[in-house]
Amino acid sequence: MTVARAATVQYENVQEIEHVYPLVRSQKQLDRVISEISKAPGIVLYTLVDEEISKRLELKCRELGVPFVNILDPVFAVFQSYLNVTQTHRIGGQHELDAEYFQRMEALNYTMMHDDGQIWDDLESADIVLLGISRTSKTPTCIYLANRGIKAANVPLVPGIPLPDHVKKLKKPMIVGLIASAERIQQIRRNRVLSLNSEGYNDTYIDRKEISQEINMTRRLCSEQGWSLIDVTRRSVEETAAEILTLFKDYKTGQEDNPENR
């Protein structure tokens, strides 16, 4: 799907219609796919590793006159040439439940439970704690990190409400503050207010001067506590998470080198 979308955007005035068929592992499942292709023919990109199913799909595509590409073929060719080993043709191997999978699920459960300061008691068990005012992409960044196996919690910074002392005293997790430009936050908040029909919000929530004060509050707090600060104004969630992971790698190295943590 990623390859198809990356290719499609390179062609102007083309509107793609996706038909996705995951986990095709039997001839019966392939029958349904072939029926759908016959009804709505188009370019077929696939990642089948079962040779019989793959050959049957290719044969049908030739009969229908539609182009087809096995996305994995060139990748397998490079791996086989470089590693000089035989391909196993193991179906669905990437979906097997290994230790890494369970680590990601545990991290995701933790992150969802600790979203937006819902639970404060066990933040010490987090790997990373993100702080920020409203609309600084704390939640999506935490979820992205959780999908990398990182237990990430986020704590909102609210004007007039001091950050609890026990958050400032956290020892294990790396704490990072997130900020954005006042213009960017104001734009996002306005859209948020409009989508919710303005319920539960006052004028200060979208007032640029008030937002600037909130940003300065975050800067001061992170400076006083020695916490890293990331400006997410021109960053995607992926870019923000990548920067956090780089900081986290250095943070863990520093913890390991600290005699107090041994």
C-alpha cells in the first residue's frame, strides 16, 4: 500500500481507487480477489510468497490483460544474492507474535492509559513523558512511539494549574517538552473549536497573546528543569518522534554510565 501510494502521487490528475485484500493464504481466498479484479481491473501489486497462489494470480492477470508486480521479487533477489541462502517461502512470517510484538502491545496499552494526564501515579514506569500545552501533537507522537515499543505518557500543561511536584521528581523516564509557534497553535485550536461547535471553550483558548504566554511558560519550565524542548511547528509526527528517539538513545546511554543507576 505504501509503495502504491508513493508511486501514485508522482502522477498529476490521477485519482486512485484502492482495493486492498490482506492475508490471502488459500485458493478460496484468492477466488474472491480474482472475482473483484475481474469486476474492477487495474494495476495489481501483491506480496504473495506462496508460489501456487502467486502463479495463479499472475495467470489470471495475463488473461484479463492487467499489469501486475510482485513487490517482493526484487527485494528477495537482492537478499538471496547478498546472503547466499535459500528463501523459505514462509507465509505471514512478519505477523508472528514474537517478544517485540508483545512489547509494542504493552507499550500501546500503557500509552493509551496515560494519555493527557489520565493516570499520574505510575509515571515512573514510563520510558518517555511528553509535556506540552494543548494542540502540540502530544497524543499522536506518544502513539507513534508506542508502536516502536516505547512506553510514552503525556501530561498537559494548563495555564494557572502548576505541574505536580512528583512529575518534576521523576527519575527513570526522559521528559521532553513540546512547543509550536503561536500562529500554528491558534490555527489548530480554531479548527478544533469549530469542529466541536465551540462547546466548552472560552476566548482565551484561541487568543494569540494567551497562547504566546503558554508557550513561554513551557520554555521556562523546561529550562528550569533541564528538560529537552522540541518545536513541532514544521515537523510531522514522524519527524518529532525521530528526534525524540535520538534524544532517548543518548539519555539511556547517560543513565547506563551513571554509577547511581547501577
